[in-house]
Amino acid sequence: MIRENVVNIEKKLQEIYTDISVPESKYEDAKRSYDALGEWLAGENSKLKKYNPKIYAQGSFAFGTAIKPQSGCEYDVDLVCLLEGTCDDFSQEELKNLIGERLKENGTYSKLLDPKDGGRRCWTLKYADSSKFHMDILPAIPVSLNNYNELKYLAGSINQAICITDKEHKDYKIISNDWLKSNPQGYITWFKNEMRQKMMKNQRTLLAANESVDDFPLYKRKTVLQKAISLLKHHRDINWGNDDDKPISIIITTLATKAYNGEDNLFDALKNICANMHNYIETKNGVYFVENPTIKEENFADKWQETPRKAQVFFSWLKSLNNLFEELLKEGVNISETLETAYKINKIKYQDRVIIAPKKKIEMSDPIKPWRNNEVF
């Protein structure tokens, strides 16, 4: 009976994934748009030309884990605009303004800018309603190998690390070596390598690992891990909706990738991931810590300290998923009804038609269990 349940659960999860997954055409539309943007930024008359600007994707569009947006929302395409400069060439403000000025020189891009003076870190282009996506363009320069300790980075990834602009940084307006760091390309490399190595643990997925993980871009072929991450993010979105404290995608992606153990089906992968994600949440001096696997000492959960409700919401969300998978294995359970309730099938739809769930109230006294490594405290 349990085996029959698993087969039916897998079938239903695959159906839900098919419904929420982003069509390949949308990835290709986005790529055409940011390729055209890159050509404009590096054009013959551009002040940026001497810095050889390069545009590349980061985030879910780079990982192949993007999902359809909810009503009133758009596809969020995260991009990096990398210039071949150094911290001695310009301040963060000057770098950001150089890119903004070039965008404003194009009649089309100038109209799409929102806000016109740029956001905290990015320039955002909001495309027409029919496109349903916006692009966040993050100005960046390479990390100087002379100034930063390679031991802080994933082995071999320091050459991919970048310095990024931030209006709230204390040195935003002055020439300084003190910039915020990021490593989106290093993260993609880590993600691919982890996925491949874990898939190869399972002989049944060895061929899939060889065929899928090396294929670029990642959206061309979806692995079990990519599908699982998409389903986790979708469950978060439809159940926590517009809650400002809902778990962020980079934490979900990082913990899911670490917890994944090479399962070759969605149900086993999701059940194992949700049962073990907490093992990869550390505490350092009483503070929750989800380490960026490519930049040591960067904490993806840094906001949990200043806003404790974020941790409460995360553990509540995780608990609800573990409860769901326990329920699905009970004898006599209606699998379709249980999953449709959990994923609000027939109650929500996508893009123009999705209903955003209201913000949930989480009481600090709720029986939500934070973990320190494997210990409950």
C-alpha cells in the first residue's frame, strides 16, 4: 500500500511541477533581452566600452529553478553587469552612475527604468505587461586578488568573486577597497558540482548526471534537485504569499542542495531534503548561520538576528512540509486532495490569476523548533 502511495504521490508532484515551471521560451525571451542590453552597454559610443562590460544571469534564472509568478508579480531576472575595473578606478557611486547614464542614453531603456534613480544596489528595467518580467542589473567589478584572502572563498572560485555597489554602504561615495562582496558565478559552479556529485552516488541517476548537469544553460534540462527546489519555493509562495518574513530563495536553494542525497524521484528527494535541511543551519555565538558555500563568513540568514520572526516563519514552513510528507504516507489518505490542499490547487492559478495568500500570524510561543546543528534547544 505504501509503495502504491509513493507512485501516486510522485505522479501528482510531477503534475504540480509541470504546472508551475517556467516555459523554456520565457528563459529564452529573458536571455535575448539581456543579450541586447549587454550589446548596448558595450556599444561603440559607450563610456563603458573600455571596461569591457559583461552581462550574465544569477539567481533562479541561472539555476533553472524559476517558477511562475503570482498575481501582480513578475518574473524577476537577476543580472550582473561586470566591468573590468578595480576599486581604485571609481567609487561605488561612480560605477553605478556610469551604468545608469548609459541606460538613460537609450530611449527604450530610459522609459523602462524604475525607479529612475536606481535602487539600493541595482538598476531595474520593468518591461511591458505582456512580457511579465523585470530585470535587476547589479553593477560589479572583479574582486582584487591583492586585497582579499583566498581562504575565504570556495576553492578555485575567487577568480569569479565580485565587488558590488550598495547605496547604504559607508564608503559608497568615496574611493575605497571596502566593498560588499558576492560570488554568483562561483555559486552556480558549486550548485552544479554538488548536484552532479550527489546524483552520481545513485547508479540509476549516473547517466542523468552526465547528461544534465554539464548541459548549459541549466534550464535546458531539469534534474530532480531543480524540480524539488522549485516545488519548495512554490509551496512557500502560495502559503506565505506576501509575507515579508517568508524564507528567501537563496536559503532554500542552499539548504536543499546540501540536504539532497541523490534521490532519483521527487517525493523521496523532497522528503529527505525537508527532514534534513535543519542540519545545515548552524549557530555561531547564538546567531543562526546559513553559510554562503562560496564565500565563507557570509551569512545568508543574517536578517534572522535583527528580525527573529524570519526564523520563526522558516521553521514553521519547514514543519508544515514535514507534516505533509508524513500525512501522505498514511494508509487511506487521499493523495490528490492532500497535495491539492497543500499547494492550493484549484484555489489558485498562475500569473494573472494567482491569489496571493495573506500574511500569517506566527506567535513566538508557537511550538516551532529551532535547531543548533542536530540538537533541539
